Amino acid sequence: MTTPDAPVQPDAVPPQPGQRLARGVARALLAMDFVTVEELVPTPGLRVDLMALGPKGQVWIIECKSSRADFTADQKWQGYLEWSDRFFWAVDADFPTEILPQDHGLILADAYGAEIVRMCPDTPLAPARRKAMVQKFARHAAQRLQALRDPAARISAWA
């Protein structure tokens, strides 16, 4: 019997290809002292695959693309550029990297790790935007932790 305080078991749905890439990237970035959250909303209408926060407050956005079709269907990625210091594509070893814009970072990843193969230029956020993004990151991470700790509690907005 399940009580309101009993932990909810995660669905047995296997992770999607992009989620596996995100996991590998998150592991690699953690080794660089970056922490990450998935599916953060920097502004209404945009949701990034992975946002990383560095030890000196660096804000990176990583878009995980599992196929050519996944990349070509994405019509919003240019909107992510103004919300981070650095923007990266994360793809697997079989992805046709020549179709990706060359002026952004490139990460080769799988479900278990990743490697930055092309660093992108640092385009520092304005101080007010950085503060807003760090606050969004913190709230997003805290809401995820609260949902794990108390699944019976309902959080009305994941912003």
C-alpha cells in the first residue's frame, strides 16, 4: 500500500538518446567542477537540454542532439545564446558534426562520459543576466531536490 509520504518509484522508461548524452556530459563537466541541471527554462518559450554552472559562476548551455533530424527540427537554439557565457553542442561519435555551426563549442559524448573537442569563445553575460541565471539555476535545482525528497508535495511552477 502506498501512503502519501511513500517515495514514488521512477517510471521504468529507459532514457531517450538525448538524455543519455546529457548524462555523459554532466559526468564530464562534474569532473571539471561544473554542476548541471536538465531542462531549465531561461525565459518562457525556451528550455535548454543542460545548463552548467562553473566554480567561478560561469554559465554554459549544452544542447544535446541525437540525430540529424533532431538538429534540423530545432528552431529555437539561437535563442539560447544570450543566456550563457558559452554554448555547446553535445553529440555522439556517429553524428555528422559538419552540419553543426562551427562558431559554437562541440562535445562528443555517450551515456557514460564526454570530451570537449572544440571550445567556443567566452561571451560573458551582463552582471544582471548572470545573477538572474544563477538564481534560476538554484531554484530549478532546489525544486528538483524537493520533488525527490517529498514526492507528495506539488510544485506549481518549474521556472
